[in-house]
Amino acid sequence: MSYFILIKIIFRPKASPTQRNMATGVEFRIMPSDDEGHWYWEVIKDGHEVVARGVADTEPAACEQADEAARKAKLIA
């Protein structure tokens, strides 16, 4: 089984409090990495610049690590 999850975050100036924390042009790409259940993640800004990437044991861990990396890079609040 192979599939790809793409989460694109877009900032809207007068959006809800949750959306206000999202930066323009930031994408989280999270996808299965291998047959052993690992998950690959990367944080991309401006549609092409990979800011961070990694591999996690589970999908939720990959999401959390990508979120932490985006925060560390000051792409999201």
C-alpha cells in the first residue's frame, strides 16, 4: 500500500485564531516511508524550499515532528 498525504497551510489575515497561526506558503508533506510502518515528513516553504525533513515511527509522530520543525524555523506560531 502506497499513498501520499499533503497538508498545505495558507494564512488568511482575518481568519479564525487557529488559522492566524498558519504561515503563508508552508507545506507539510507526510507519507509512508517503507514497509515497516515508518513515515517520512518534510516541511516546505514557498513551494520549493525544503526547510526540514525526517522519518518517524508513526504517522502522528511524523505530524508532530513536522510541526515542531516548522515552529523551530519560525514558519508557524
